[in-house]
Amino acid sequence: FGSSRFSSSSRAKRSTSDCPSRLAYISYSLRHTTQQLNRVIFAAMSVELNCGLKMPNIAFGFWQSPAAECAQALEAAIDAGYRCLDGASVYGNEADIGEALAKVLKSGKVKREELFIVSKLWADDWHQVEAACDKTLKDMQLDYLDLYLVHMPVGIDKPAGLDSLGRQQRSKVPTHVMWKEMEGLVKK
């Protein structure tokens, strides 16, 4: 024991004082490595659509995301490697997502071309496809969406109210008419 360069009390003191910085470094390294790994995994996991676009298989969705938390959620998703963002007008938070997205894009953290942004036409907007899409673009502060889906296979006619059984009335717009308008958006 007498040949030891440090007494046991100084060794204990040194290891205790180094602990927080070592743990912080290890935590940072793991987080940074995980983020890099996620970016590689997410980038590799995509499907090529018939139009040639590559859509990531894993998306970050904003369903039930409170408006006040959208900015933090979006930034965390981008940092984690998500490049596909999934929203819908019915979620009621597209304007908040748009505000946060504009900040992230302006910061240079990610380019618009690196993202695949999805939104959806809600069931009571079948009669106004283009107007609904334009509202989504305006709210999200975007020039284009990568994918615009029909949220539900059956449209509803909100102004018509409920039927005798208390159900929403079906849309008077036939599916094929709505679909033709959806395809018309691609040409614009």
C-alpha cells in the first residue's frame, strides 16, 4: 500500500469529480451516434413510388400533437433523422407545424428537398379539393406537398347534418369526381 502514488481518498475524490463530465460525454456520444445511425437507417428505408419519388418508410406523425408542442416535436424528429412528416388538416395543427418547419428550413438544419411531406384531404372537404389543398399549403408555409392523400374512403356532408340514425350524411360528391380533382392537383 505504501508504494501507491495516490492515497485511496484522493483516488476516490478524483473519480467522483470526473464522473459528471465523463457521463455527460458518454451521454452526448451515444445521443450523437444514435442520431447519425437513425439518419442512415431512415435514409436507407424508403420505397420508390411509381412517379419516381422515394418515400421514407418511417414517418413522424402529428396526430394529437398539441399545437404548443409542434415546434419542439418537429425539431426533435428532424434531429432524430426523420425525413417523412405526416400531417392532416383535421389534426388542427398544420399552421403550427408550418411555423416550426419554416424556422427549421431557414436555419439550414435540413433542406426542403430532403423532406417528404404528407397531408390529407378530410372527409368533409370532398367538394373543395383544391381549396383544401391550398389551405394546407398556406398553413404549412409550403409551395408543394410530396403526397396528398384522401384521409377517409367515405366523404361526409357536414352541412346536411345527421340522418335518422344519428350518423353523418354521406357526401353528395361521388368518389370518382373527388379522385379526378385529386389527380388534377398533380398537374398544377
